[in-house]
Amino acid sequence: MSGAEPDSQQYVQVWGDAVNPKHLWLSVLLGAATGLGALLLAGAALRNTAVSAELQDGYALLAGLLGCLIAAVVCAKLFPPKRIVHEHALSPDEHQAAIREILADNGRASTGELSPHAARELRSVGLHDAFAQAQQRDPEVKP
């Protein structure tokens, strides 16, 4: 994100990923417009042909789906991912800092309890064992 500070932008969670709401709405509108436009155009183009009415509807629906697929490709090009992923092994101190950050972000730093979502994330990144060790050292921390 080269122009703005990352903390100054608001993101929303969609299917487990953070997205820019403006780009999300533009993508939805573009998808709806191209899908509906392709559906209506194909329906009008097939109206006075020798194709049966059922097949006309089916072909029009297929054209609408193709329009949605084209919109998805266009939106992927217009709105590329903005995240930067850096991978490296964490030191024990970095583990503890990550645990404190997860607790603070989870909104339960005072009780030390994790939501099921945060517990799953800890397991997925390999921090659950470090969290359990932190619990043994500090009874305030609960897995």
C-alpha cells in the first residue's frame, strides 16, 4: 500500500479476508451490471430465432454467467491484493509478543480468554503450544 498508511484505511472481513469496502461495492456493482446486461442482451438477441423458448432462457442465463465471469476477471485486474506477506521463523520473544497482540485484538486481554476463532488461528500458525506455555508461566493467560 504505497500511498496511504495501512492503519488509516478501513477494511471489512469477507470470507476470512480483509477487503476495501469501496472496491467491494464497485466489484459487486460491476458484476451485477455485466451479468444482468449479458443476460438481457442475450435474451433479446435470441428472441426472434428458431431456438425454443426454454433454450433461449438457458442460453441467456449462460451468457449472464459468462458476463459475471468477465466481471470477476476485470475486478481482479482493477483491484489487486494490497497485502504484503512476509514469512520468517518467530523467536520465543516474538511468539510472546504475538500472543499479547492476539489477546489485545481479541478484546479479552483482561481475562486472557480466546474466542474459538482466535484459538483456531493460533493453531494454524503454530502458536497454540507457545500460548499453552505462557499459561503455565502466567495463570492469567487462558487458552
